[in-house]
Amino acid sequence: MTRIQARIGIALLSMFAVAAPAFAGPPLLCHPFDIGDARSLPWSTGGNWAEGRPDYEIARLVADTEALLTPTTPVIVRMETLRRAAIYASRERHVAEQLFAAVTSRARASEAAGRVDALAFLDAAYVTGAFRQIGMLEQMAQFRDRAPLMRSLVANTDAYALIAKSVAASPNDPAVQFAAALIASDSSRDAYRAHAQKARDGAHRDALLARNIAHVS
């Protein structure tokens, strides 16, 4: 990695901290969400945000992820599941491509059918944003070889535009506002603040959100 790339990486991580003061790194990746006993993808118990289980079969990832993202799966659980899925998927190109295609096609299909599915667009936005953030991590040894693929995969997709459609379809859901804040955190300080405030205002209505609201405090 060149010195210029290293400087870019440091600058990008600094940008996360400026946009969202609660974070010291990519907010869609490095701060796991507290989901209690809810079901999600298997994960290591060592406390390393970037380390899943080495024995997890990546070939199952897309099917496992889709099975977990039911219409009744709470937003916070979706976010933690997709955080894990994005990190796992980054290990193998074809799996990353499949995951990205699965979530974005489901969102677009709902729009084409004349009913924007807020959760489908949230899922697509989260994966897009997480892949984009992995693409910024060339300065980390673990992601050095993965970053260029992740960056190129989502180069023409705007995560915030996707989450904006989720917000428009479900404007009164504080957990959706929470997701929007985190997705906006590396691109727009004003959008981050606006969504974060709405998430905080409504956190008392969502127990899981209340357990994680410090992510935007």
C-alpha cells in the first residue's frame, strides 16, 4: 500500500469521527449492535468486530441471511445481521456479489410493484453502506485485499438514496431513522444530525433501539 493510500485511509476514518462523534471507525461495521437473544448469523465471541467464526460456511451466507430477514425481524436485529453478513461476504467475491444482488433486487422489485418496502430498502442501504466502508479499509491488514472489490461493487450505488426511500416509506419508525443516521454519518453531517435526533426522540418506543441509542449519542 502506498503512502498516499495510507493517508487516504486515515483521512476517511477521521471523517467518520467528524460526522458522527460517537464513532472512532466505520459505524456500520465496527460497533456491533446489542440484539439480546435474537437470532442472527453465527459470530465469534472474542470481541473482535471484524472476526466472524472461522468455521462458518460462507456458501450458506445469502440463504441464511435472507431466512433471518423476515418482515417481522426488528430493524436493529436486521442491522446486526447485515453487519455480520457484509463482513463475511467480503471474504469471497462471488458471495459479496450475490448478497448485494439479493438485497438490492428485493428493494427494486418492491418499488416496481408500486409499494416501496421500507425494510427491503433499509437492507439494501445497509449492505451498500457497509461494503462502501469496507472499501475504505485498505490500511487494515484484514481488509487490504478485500477493499478494492467492495469499493468497485457499490461504486454506482448510493446508500443514502436507498435509505431515504426507506425513511419516506416509514417516516415514523425511530429505528429506521437510527439506520439512516448511521448510513448518513460518513457523507452528510446535517442528515446525520437530523436522523439521529428523530431516533433519540422515539427510542422510548422501541426497546432494542433504546439499548443501542448510544450509537448516535
